[in-house]
Amino acid sequence: MKINRINPTSAAFIMSLGIFVYGPATSFSIFGLRFGVISTILLLIVWLPIYFQLSYSFLFDKVYRLTLLQNPIQSFAVGTWIAGISVLCNVLIKYFPDFRNIIYFMTFINVSIWICFVFLIVYNFIQLYKHDYKDKVHGLILLSAVATQSIVLLINSVFPIKFAYLRPIIVLGLLFYALGIILLLNRYNFTKKWDLVTDWNNTNCVIHGALSITGLAIVSTQSLSTNAMLAFWTLVFILLVFIEIIEIIRATKRIQSLGFKKGIGNYHISQWSRNFTFGMFYAFTRHMLDSPHYTVPTVLSKILVQFITIWAMLTAFLLLYEIALYMLDYFNKRRALSQK
């Protein structure tokens, strides 16, 4: 049986679509319960072949497995597998709560993968700090934090355990985030010369996305006071604005030097990371506003409600744009193959 090798970050699509169904889609009145149910079914249909190929490649393709595990940067791609399952399970809980046994099984598998992943990335963080990888690291390494916080959200949704037991995992995720940020700061040291068009990676948006999912984990476990939570949200928002300004400047420079199509009109799998981070920021903000544990000042609450409504529209636009790029890329490749 021959299975084509699949990009190890392919699960980022599940993360992106899943978080949209879980969060921003609920902001639109036209997307009711029926939309959520249909979207969840479609998500499952897409999830099965992606994870089958990932599992088969990892278990039975030695070259694929060793290439993934022995590359101290690429190994962090396994974080998309973990976060993808976590998001899918939360969507299933929301729209198919009777699937408890299936969700329990998926949770057990996901936590088991995450435990192995922790040992792997601890080893690879040591490698990244011991050896000179400073010009190669990018936002992919922050998937260590994303995967870890997604486990917090998953366990918190599935099992009725005390919040205190999950806080050490949140702290571990923050530690992974700090280790990754230090490496990224060493690479993008603004006193050194680097080119925004060629040296800035799509995955760098996870700089704010990893903190958004951390914020959602904190909200879910009620780990901070209202004032501390608002301060954390403000930090995430400032980082988001800062990183996305860089992205806008980068996009402008790419269009100027490469043209629209080559600049921002070509599909690349790493682009799904932006859809996920935008959707996660919506989910973080929405849950903070809805949580009875946090008393957000009325004026600020009204402003944020309006803000996330607009944010949901932006997230939906970016998701549709990315799907369009993917479809064009897919049909262009099929056409090229048919002409050979």
C-alpha cells in the first residue's frame, strides 16, 4: 500500500477550520446550530484522511519519521497534530455531546502523543540552544506552547477535574513559549541586518497566537483575577497589532518586489497559522467576556463585543481567501499533471 508523504504541518488546516467553527462562526446569526453540525461533520470527513496519512507516514515510513524527529525545528510540527485533535474534540463536545466515548478515546490518544511530544521538544530545545540554529528558527517552535495549552483546554472540557491540577500544564506551556521567544529574538535581533521579504516566516504570527490560546486556557481554568486577565489580554492585543503591522509591511514589500500573485497570491501550507491565530484570539476574547468569573467593566465590555464582531468578519474573510488559494493551487497542480 503506497501513501504519498504528507506535509507534517497539514493538521494546521484542522486547527484553522476547527477554531473558526468553534469561535468566530458563532458571531454570525446565519451560522446557527445546523451550520455547526454540518461543519463538524465536514471537519471530521477532512480530519480522517489527513490524520490517517500522518499516522501511516510516521509509523511505516522510516525516512519520514526520522526526518521529522531528528530535525530540531521541524519536530515541532507534531504540535499541529495535538492542537488539531484538541480543537476537533472541543467542536465535537459543542455540537455532538453524545459522542462522549469517542471523545474520551481521542483525548487519551492525544494526551499520550503530547507526553511523548514534551520529551521530544525538551530534547530539541536543548539542541537549539547548544547548536547554532539562530538563523533558522521561526514561529513553528512556538507550537510547543500551542499544543500544551490545547491539552489544558481539552482536559478541562472533557474531564471534571479541579482547575488547580491544570495550572502546572499552563505554566509549562508558558515556559515553552519563553524559550521559543528567546530563540526568535536572537534571530530577529533588530540591530542586525535581515530582509523582511525573505527572512520573515508565515508562522511568526504564532507569537501572538500562542498567547491567545494561553489566555483561553487561563480563562477556562479561572487562574487569574479580572484585572490580571485584562492586563494579559492587553499584552496579547499589543503583540497581535505589532506582529500584524510587520505582516502588512511585509505583504506590501512582497507585492512591490514580486507582484501580487507571487507576493501574497500563492498558497503555502504555513499560511493556515494566521487563520488559527485570528480565530483563537476571537475565542479568547469571547470566552473572557462570557465567563462569570470575570467582571469586565461595562463600557469596555460593549467596546469588545463590537470589536470581536468585526474581528469575526475579518477572520471569515481570511479563511475564505486561504481556501480560495488552496483550491486554485490544487486545480493548477492537477492540470499540470494531466498535461504531462
